[in-house]
Amino acid sequence: MERGNETFSPVLFLPHGAGPMPLLGDKNHKSLIAFLKGISSTIHKPSAILVISAHWEEPQATITSGDQQKLIYDYSGFPAAAYKIKYDAVGNSELSEKIYQLIEKDNIQVKLNPHRGFDHGLYVPLKLMYPQAEIPCLQLSLLKSLNPSEHIALGKSLASLRQQNVLIIGSGLSFHNLGLFFRPESDSAKKSISFDRWLVDTCTNSTLTKLEKERRLNHWTEAPYARHCHPREEHLLPLHVCFGAASVATPNAKVIYNQDFMGARTTALQW
């Protein structure tokens, strides 16, 4: 992506599906698997990848900083193959330190964690996108406050990474109500579509100013059926970090995936 004489790496908000099921070839994930496998051919190969996963929360922003990483099988009740998944991407302690400095410069509390590994919010999509695991990867936690404005601010502190060929990925789901995935209500799909339309409009509508988009995302609970779609917002907030990181240069996203998934509408976005 170019702007003037500058080139920016894209920022992606991606659905990672249900636990490890995309990596097990689950039939309900067929379209999502195909989408994730195809992304890498549409963007420039990054020199590193930073993932903000829905499955890591800390009291303050925390960055993985180990050069060698283990996988965290942070799910239960799946077939044995789910606990034998491998993704051998390394970390990058030098880049972790740079990201630490970027965040600290904006007066956001931040720390490094050299021991934490990669959770499935990272290795599920990336094993499909970059199966050779040749690109260094890092994770950045969400904040336990779950405050939307704090996550947008956190994203803004990362904006300059886009000029360093670092791919920023928010890994979550635009609809995440576990109870309704398995026991959908009669009108659940319609409610998810209403929320999805609001979310897509907020992120892609070029007639909205950057400040209007930010205000909407800060008050996302005012959207149609917001709490129906997100009883708890940890799977949505990676999008707020993405918006913060992207909005400095490219506030308008585009939809790159929009499909029904387990009875609800699910969207992926690219800035």
C-alpha cells in the first residue's frame, strides 16, 4: 500500500475460527480455510508479523520477547491431533524491544515477556497463511481493562511499524457468542448481520471522518445487537488495535472476507 512516496504494510483483522478446527480441516471452516490460505498471495511478504490475539490479556500491554517460542494449546476437548500441531516460527527480541520503546514513548505501560509462547490466535491463521513458518512472529496482549479507547491508543503507538514491513494482524472474530454458535436462536443470524453491517460501515465508509470512526468504535456497545454478538469483547478488541495502527495513514478499511460462519456473519478487514 502506497501513500505519497511512502509504502505501508497492510493491517489485517482476521477471524481465526473455533479453536484449532481450521487446522483440522473441519467442514464448517471450509470457506475460512480457503480465505486464510489465499491471503499471503495478495500482500507483500512481511519481514516480521505482530499478532494481537483475542486469547491473551494482561494488566498492561505485554510483548513476547523470546527468540524461541513454544506453542500454547489453549483449548480443550478437541481430537488428539489438536495437541500435536507444530508451528516453528521464531521470535525477534530486537523487534520486541523496538515495539516496547514505541509503546512506552506514548506513555502506555508496557513490559516484555520472554517466556510466554504463541497461542492459537497466532498459529491457527498463520499456519494457513505462511505454512513454512519462515517469518519471525511476535504477540502483543490485549489489556484486561477491555477499554476500547485504550486499545485504539495502543494501536496508534504501533503505526510506524507499517513502514518497516511489519504485518500487523488482529486475530479475533467479528461475532463471538459461544452459546449461540452451538445453540443459535431463531433470529440470531439476523442480529449478527445487523451488527456486521454497522461494523463494516464504521470501518470502510469513506464519508466518515477518522474521528467519527474512532467515536463509533469507542462506543461500539451502542451498535445494533452489540452485546448479543459480543457478550464479552475480547474477540472484537483486536480490531480496535488494528484501527489505531492503520488510522494514522489509512483510516478506511476494505472487506476481504464476509461469510456466514456457524450461524453468524463473520468479516475480515484490511487497511
